[in-house]
Amino acid sequence: MSAGSLLQQLRDYEASALAHQPDLDEDAGNRWDGLAFRLQQHELCVDVVLIDEIIPPPRLTPVPGSADWLLGLTNVRGSLVTIIDLRLFLFQERTPISSKSQVLITSADNHHTGLLVDEILGQRHFDIDSASAVDAELWPGISPYLGNVYAQNDVRWGVLDLPQLLHDQRFLDGAA
């Protein structure tokens, strides 16, 4: 293939891509999308737009004098990220590392943070109108960090309010 025909083919691809109008989901305006994960016996979600990536537990550099739940620092694609054991922070119980353990990386509010969780359960879609208030008795230890709860297929999904967690004074004092 000549360079001229290859260039024309690339131009055709570009024109096709620009002309493409994706099917718009009629329910998208009434839907909330969350990344689902498990922490102890709790099924939780976090807003998908707040998660930059998911990685296996990385090699860490400890931070002397920090809280036990602040596991250390790691480099993720050139950014220094603080890794938190979310289970230890919320429930005072260390997360057992297994083949299912993952770290949710966020840079929400310019906090480069990784949250170690038990398991990623995939993406979930919820009808916004089905949200309910958090019952603190059903969510001990975590209720201050939940925005609301969705029920779906007999499962109650707590929505982790990531900005609330990241701005909590106890969380911010982890390195002290």
C-alpha cells in the first residue's frame, strides 16, 4: 500500500469516527453508575468517574510514624500515591491480601490515593429514584462515609462518598 493511499485511509477513518453518532441511552439521565466492590460483608459502590484505575496491591514504601491503615506510598505511572487499607481505617481490621484484593486509585480533589479493598465486583447501574437514606445500624463503622444506598436484586449497595472520606479529619491526620 502506498503512503498516499494509507494517508487517505486514515482520513477516511477519521471522517467516519467524527460522523459517528452513538446511540444515546434514554435512561442515562436517570441512572447512576458505580464501581462495585466488597469490603468485609459489605457491598459498596463508588462513583465511576472518581476512579482513575484499578491495580493489584503494589510494592509499598512505608511512611514512618503514620497510622496503621496508611500502608505506604507507591509510584503509579509517575504519580506518588498514598495507599490506604480501607477495611482497617473503617473497621479496625486489616484486609487479608488475596488474589481478589485490588486497589482503587483516585485523584479526586487532588488527593492521589489508593484504597485497598477485598474484591472488585464490576460496574453497577442504579435508577437514581431508587436511592434511600443510610441506616447507620445496618452500616456500622462506614455510615458516616455513605451518601445513600441502592437496593438491587436483594443486595443493598452502599455508595461510598469519596470526597467525604478524603476530607475527613481522621483520614487527613493519617500521616501524623
